[in-house]
Amino acid sequence: MPEIEPATGGPEEPPSAHRGLTVSTGLAGLSLDAMASVAYGPEAIVLVLAAAGSAGLGLTLPVTLAIVVLLAVLIASYRQVIAAFPDGGGAYAVAKKHLGRRTSLVAAASLIVDYVLNVAVSIAAGVAALTSAFPALLPYTMWICLVVLVGITALNLAGIRESARAFMAPTVVFVAGILVVIVAGLLRSAPEVVETGAAVATESRTIGILLLLKAFSSGCAALTGVEAIANAVPSFERPKVRRAQRAEVALGVLLGIMLIGLATLIGKFSVHPIDGTTVLSQLTEAALGHGIAYYVVQFATVALLALAANTSYGGLPTLTKILADDNCLPHRFAVATPRQVYRYGVLALGVCAAVLLVASGGNMNALVPLFAIGVFVGFTIAQVGMVRHWLLAGVGGWRLALNGFGAVLTFGAAVVTTAMKFTAGAWLIVLVLPLLVLAMERVRRTYGRIDTRRGIGCVPAQPQATGTVIVVPVSEVSELSREALSAALSLGHDVVAVHVCLPGENTTLFTKAWAAWHPEVPLEMIDAGDCTVGGPVARFVRDNFDGRRKVVLIAEVDPPTGWDRVLPSHRSDELERQLRRLPDTVVCHLRVQAA
Amino acid sequence: MPEIEPATGGPEEPPSAHRGLTVSTGLAGLSLDAMASVAYGPEAIVLVLAAAGSAGLGLTLPVTLAIVVLLAVLIASYRQVIAAFPDGGGAYAVAKKHLGRRTSLVAAASLIVDYVLNVAVSIAAGVAALTSAFPALLPYTMWICLVVLVGITALNLAGIRESARAFMAPTVVFVAGILVVIVAGLLRSAPEVVETGAAVATESRTIGILLLLKAFSSGCAALTGVEAIANAVPSFERPKVRRAQRAEVALGVLLGIMLIGLATLIGKFSVHPIDGTTVLSQLTEAALGHGIAYYVVQFATVALLALAANTSYGGLPTLTKILADDNCLPHRFAVATPRQVYRYGVLALGVCAAVLLVASGGNMNALVPLFAIGVFVGFTIAQVGMVRHWLLAGVGGWRLALNGFGAVLTFGAAVVTTAMKFTAGAWLIVLVLPLLVLAMERVRRTYGRIDTRRGIGCVPAQPQATGTVIVVPVSEVSELSREALSAALSLGHDVVAVHVCLPGENTTLFTKAWAAWHPEVPLEMIDAGDCTVGGPVARFVRDNFDGRRKVVLIAEVDPPTGWDRVLPSHRSDELERQLRRLPDTVVCHLRVQAA
């Protein structure tokens, strides 16, 4: 997952008092979601190829090699991004600088989608690793996913974060575990344990170019997160650029080795997809047996995936904060709690991920196909931005060519992924991305109109008093009415009381009581056409008092607790709703507390 | 389902211009949910007795006979209620008159629960009849239930209602169909079609008194709705009491015949519960074969159950309206649309039924156990109220004895049902009933305090003006600030502008702009401890201006559409939230429209 403006938050941010990231802590802090994607990437390939039987599964390695080639190009491209943008910055920042507002919003939308998907996929994959180890938990998959999600969301709402250093141990255990699985598996002539579950039923298919493209686009999910280091260069220790570049290359090498190694094992042990057991779990069993080592690898996988989900909680609220500051999202997203938590961003992330988990039933393989599109859209925009960067800087040659090649390749991958996965759920992303962009543009436009109306920047004319009439809706003769009229008289001499006669009401009761009281305020009785008071009062205020400033004073009893607030206010709500539309009208609320 | 105040609405209300109900239209309009309960009552018995195998199922008839005896007592009791309360009135009305407020709230709560359950159970049973006829629809049970629910709710929100006459045809077809099934089944020596689905797995159990009590309490669901006629006496044609009594007896006879007939057939064809096929569907197949007649009966069942669900939409919103008028529910429940729809009541009913349907997965047999408790609580309260009625009227003898006997019997049934069904979901009702009563009492208390504070009934003192200070929070120097200060100066001479300095803000920018403008209004700069403006402004207003009336004027730009309203207002929201707690403070909003 890309990290936006690493200096402002996020789990990978080192406390500024501490030293910056080294190559290894950077790798742990920034790349754990890239690493974590080996837990679902290879499985996504196997699931597709299984449709063509054993012959299909034999193609796992070639497909993986193609993906690793793409990985190599991406890593080389991002080494350049690191050199060119030593201040960091995600696809959004690059696009905002080089490709204009609209493109930057597309980048932002794709980032938002990916942050949300990263949470859902990581949690689903982590729980899949757990249920593979403990099949008894399988029926509760979705509920476990939701409990984990609520837990992570709650921790982040409370502002509890870990430093990059804390991520070292699980990352090391996980990578070491996967490497041990690969080595042990390669040394072993026959699998230690063969999983005997029922194979996932798939329609049999011949091997064709379509199937290979499908497998390729599924496996591309393994590439998510390789851009995170490039986004967070300022977090590294000096020399920042060199260290970041080394970490990027190390990530590429490690990820490549793990992917190729696992693909080789899949071919060697002819692993086929089994319902309820992940491919990684099968490989671990085959290589290490069903002993303590198996559980260590599974638990490391679960832990790493939970941390991978957690990284989105550093990234998305920071991104939405930047977008809110840029007027592209409601300003609420920019409001931080005293513990520097952007509550709306965290909550929005949790809710969206929950919807995805519930809709997919917590099934990781249903979510993975949604993933790659947004990632490749982001990749492509970043690469195109880099091409423009080199052109503007007058730098040509291999740098330009490499980013150009990267852009073409990732754009191709985006198209292939979308086409291949369209019916498997990618349509949702194809729908959501433009909607998000449109929504953000609309928000921006509205804020623009509001700012125009506020008229900031010029020295305004002097404020001046005008004649004022104060209208007080009165529903009964009571102590509350007295307080309302007192407040109105304190605001001006020209006070009018208004009583709305509801259908079926006996108005003589009211007029008698008013006559008995006879405050020195004129009373207007107006007829309500229906059972509402808001409309008649608004019409009365609108149609009278031309040229004067109109003030409507609404008195109400405020119940002591928030819970009770639904109780008395429906008349005030009606008035408020109707009156706020009137031009040049001030609506005042006098709220007295209930005893 | 009981109908409250039939004269104010509900499907069984005859348009007042038309003639009243006859025995037959009354039976159709008021009793279709009682009739409809034969679709799930007998099945509930069979489900319990199946635990004891064929021997257990042989006891279906005796258990049904016990239920029919209870039915006879109820019918006899309600004949008396009709005579004693010729103005109608449900358990709530009876209890309010004779048993005090608390008891009447218990009755109201049990009615609310039953209205909601009636919708959920009727829809689930109707969809079960549908999926029995078309097993291909079985996987979509819950979704079909929700579609039906949304449809019925939408029709009622739009204010579209049917007269009692429209209910005649489906009721006649349904009752005739059931009777034909019974007669044909009794004449046939062997079942025409034997359902071959897998029997529902149940742990084997010996026949004991517990099992019989359980079967009895399950079957009591068939008694729901027998009180509806007694609640709607004024809707009948003259002589109202005689016609209503005849309709009540006719209902009892019809319901008794159907229950006994179906129970006999269940024994004769040794029907056992099958997943995905209702008992009624099995009986129809066994008696009439799987031909056109079968589909006619199934469709009549579906139609009748949909109408039965619809009756709650006449009853519950009327009940909640009465409760709101009695200050026991928020007054919003008493607000009618121009088409006389109590929108909040209809929506609340739809939402609660949707929750039940989703939670049960649309499974009628999971919902039926919740049903009987509320019904028997209502029955018992009505009977006890009648006993008190006779005692107060000085009438003793057999009338008193009959209602007393009915009260004891229904109270016993309530206890048995609760105990037997506690773990099967009745705990939910045991939890919800008192919570509802407590909530309604709390609402009542709060309205009481609000009314006390309003001080209605006495002639208040004369309203008087006091010295006023007007505080205007200003975040920037802009056209909007000018308008805010102009409005403030129109309201009084003593105006103070307040600027909250947020952390990290460069205040010199603001003070320079202010100096350049220099409006003739004093400016106070206050420091915000955190990132909020609400708290500091509220503290400033509270701690200054002793003895004067305080008015805070908030200016904001109102976006053109409702959708955009989430955008700009978080600062105003903050101010509003903090300021509404201050005593004697008027909060004014000047809202200008965005271009």
C-alpha cells in the first residue's frame, strides 16, 4: 500500500525524536503489506489455472515468472521515483504536480479503493490462514473477520500506534518461515503431508491465452504495496535516497524469490485448490509436516496480515485529510482528535471494509480480484507522472525509457486485469472509481462556491445596522412564551407573535388565554393548510416586513440528556427546515433546560 | 392481531360513507390473520412432536384439541368483551381504564411486539408456502421476504389501503381450500403424493409432559388474532354487538374446524416435518395431489399471509399515534402526512420486521416461538380488565367466572409458553417487553418535565426586555463577516466579535486584516486549547457579560442542496453543540445561500 506524506502519521512513521529508518526497519515498516501479499497472490494464480486441471497447474511457474518480470520493471521504475522525489509523495502528489487536478483525483480514488481493499483482503487472508490451521473455526470466518476489523479500527480510533521497529519481528519470522518452507520443500522428494480435502469444483477448461491472462492478472495481486517505500523516502536515515533505493531493491529480490520459490513448490507437489485450506498452508504442511513449525508459519502469516491491514489505517486517514485540506472531501475528514486521530477517515475505512467483508462472507478469493485494478491505475499514473517529470527536467535516455516502459506495462496490466476480472467483481471498481472522482469534484465545486460567497480576500464594507422585526412563533400561552417574548424584546422593539392554527384546533382557547395575558406584543393568527407549522410561518415571514431584517426566535425546552433530544423538537425541526431557506433571515433558538 | 381504535385507520376500517361490516365482511376484514395462523400453528406442533418419532406425531390431535378448548374459552370471553365494550378498544384501552397506567403500558408493549411479529411471521410463512410450491426459490427465502416487506411498507407509506370488502375473496378461497383439503384427505385412504424430502433431523426423545407442554405452547401461535373482532365493534353494521358476537363465534368455529381437521390429517398421513416444505403444503399434496388445486391452495395461502402482514400496518401506526398522544412515545409518531399516514410508525414497523427477518434468515419456524408470549400477555390483561369491569359494575355470576377462568387459563398459557420457549427465542421477548415499558415510562417522564418547564396553564408575567450583548464568532475577515456583524448590530448596540486562535494558526494575518477593515466593533482573541472552536467560545460567553442576556450569532454559507449540507458546517455544529448547554443564551444562525 502506498503511504501518503509519511511525515504526518501512519504506522511506518518513526517518531521524529528517534533515528530514521534503516534498510531493514524500512523493509519491515514499509513493505509488510507487499510481503504479506504472497499469502494470497500465488493462491489466486492456482485458483485460475486449476480450471485446466494438472496441465494448467503446471503453468503456475511460467505465469509467476511473468509477474516477477513486471515486478522487476516496477522496482527499477520506483528506484527512479525515489531519486526524483526525495521528498516522497504518492501517486496523488506526483499526479497533482505533473498531471493536473482531474488525474490526481483519479490517483486519489484508486488509492482510497486500494486502502479499503487492503484492509478487507489482508484480514480475510489472515483469517483464512487461521481457519486453515484450525478448521473448526471455518463456519465463523465472517464473524472472525469482523471481530479483527473492529479490533484494529478501535485501536486506531484510540490513537494507539506502533513504531516501525515493532514490525521487525513478525516480518522476519514470516519471511524466514516462507524461505524455510521453500528450501525444505525443494530438498524433499515427496510431500510430508498431503492435504486430503475435497478439491474446489471448477469447470474443466483447456489451456488458452485467456486462461493465462486471467491467471496473470489474478497473480498481480502479489504486487500490491511495492510503491510504499518510494512514498516514504523522508522517513529514512541519511543518506535517504540510497537507503530507500536499497530497501526497494531488497524488497523486489525477497518478493521475487518468495514468489518463484512458492510457484516451484506448487508445481513440484502438484498443489490444487482446496476449500478451507490456503495454498500457503498446504505448501507449509507439505514441506514441514503438520508440526510446531507449521503452526509457527501460520501464526506469523496471521500476525503479518493483521499488521498489513493496519497499515491502511495509517495511510487512508492521512490521504483523506490531505484531500479535505484540498477541498475534495468534507472538511470533517481534516479534524483531528487531541491524539491526532482523523476519526472520520478511520471510521470510513472501517465501515467500507466491513461492507466488503460481509458482502464477500470473509472469502479472501472473492476479494482479491477487486484488488489489482486500483493498484495498476495508481502505478500507471505514477509512471506517466515520472515520464512528464523527466521531459520537463530535460532528462531523456534510459531513465525516460524505463518509466515509459513501466507506464506502458502497468497500463497494459490495468487493462488486462480489468477485462479478465470484470465479471468476477472488477465491475464494482470500474463503477466506484469514477463515482469517487465525480463526488470529489462535486465537493470541490461546492466548497468553491461557498468560498466565493464568503468573499475572503477583499476588505469588506463597514457593517451597518438595519431595521429589524422579530417574529416569535407561539404555540401556547406559557412561561416559555414569556421567556421567548422577553428575549425577543431584548433584541428589538418590533416584535410580532405568530400563532399557527392547526386543523381541528379550538382557537378561542388560545385567544382567550392571550387576551387574559395581553402582553404588549401584536399577535398574528395564521391558518395552517395541513398539519405542519414550518411552512405557514416561513410564508408569513417571507411575505411581510419588506426591506427589514427578519429574525425568527424559536423557544424550546431542551431535554437534559442527548437521548431525549428526539422527543420534543419536531416542531422546531420543521421551523428550522423551512426557515433556513429564506434569504436574509436570522433564526434564533432560545433553549431552556428542563428541570 | 388486535386492532386499536378501528375508527382512525387500518385496513379493516370501512369508509365511513359506506355501510358497516356484516358478519362475513367482518370475518374477512378483521380475522384474516387469525385464519392465516393455521398456516404455521399446526406445523409448530408437528415440529416439536417429531422429536419423539411417530409415536409423538400421533399426539398431534390431542394437543390440538387442548388448544381448541383454549380457543373456545377465549371466544366465549371475547363475546363478553364485545357486549361490555361496544365502543371497541384493545387490551391497551381496557387496561388504561381499569388497570392503571403501568399495566396499560405492558399491554401496549405486548401489542407492539405482536404487531411486529405478525408482519415477520406472516411474511415468512407466506414465503415458505411459496418456496414449498417452487423449491427452486428456496435459496432466496430471505431476499424474497425482504422484497415483500419493502413492497408492503412502501404501499403503506404511500397511503394505499384496501377496504375490508377486498379481503373477502382471498379469505373465502383460503378457507374453502383448507376445508376441501380436509374433506378430500379424510375421504382418501392413502396419500395422493408422498413428499420424499429428507426429514428434519431431531434428537430422539421420549414422550413426556414437557414435550406435550412444548407442543401445546408452540401450537398456541394458531390463536393469534382472535381478539381483533372485539377491538373493532364500532365498525360493524347495526346491531353492532350481535353481528360482532356472531362473527367472533363464526371465527372460533371455522378456526377450530380447520385446526382439528388438519391435525386429523397429519395423524392419518403421518406427516413429518421436512426441510423446505411446509406441513400445509404436504397435506395439500397428500389430499389433492400435485395438480392445479394444489397451486390454488398455495397461492391463496401466500395471498392471505401477505394480507395478514398488511393488517399490522393498519394497527401499529394507530397504536403508536395513540401512545404518542399519551406522551409515551416521541410526538413524531403522531404526525400524519396529508394522506393520513403515520410515517414514523410505518417505518418503525418495517425496520423492526426487517431485522427479525434477517436475523431469522426468513425462517418462519424460528419466529413462531417468539409470537405466543405477547399474545397471551395481551389476552391476560384484557381478561383481568374484564374481571375488574364486572366487579366495578357489580355484575357477578357466570360472566365474572368466565372472564376469570379465561384470565387464569391465558395467564397459565403465558407462563407455559415463556418457560417452554425461553431458549428458543422467547428470552428476546422477555427482554424486550420490560425494556419497551421502561422506555415508554421514561419518555412520559421527560415529556412531563418538559411540560412543567413550559409552564402551561397559568397566566405568565409580562415579558420584559433586558440588556443584551451579541457575540459574533469570526473566523476570517470576509464579506460573510460583514453580514454577520451587520445582523448583530441590527439586533443591539453591544456587539463583540470573537476570534478563536487555533493551534498552529498565524494570528498576525487575521489581526492585520481586521485592522485594515477596522469595523466599529471590539474584537476579542481567545486561545483554543485544542483544535475545536466550540468549547472556547462557550467558555468565553459563559464567563463574561454577567447579568446580561447573551446572544451568539453564527454566520454560515448554506449549500444549495441537502446533500451538500455535510460539507461546511462542522464548525457551526461544534458551536451549536457547546452553546446549547449554556443557560439564558440565544443562539442565532444567519445562513446565506451559496450562489
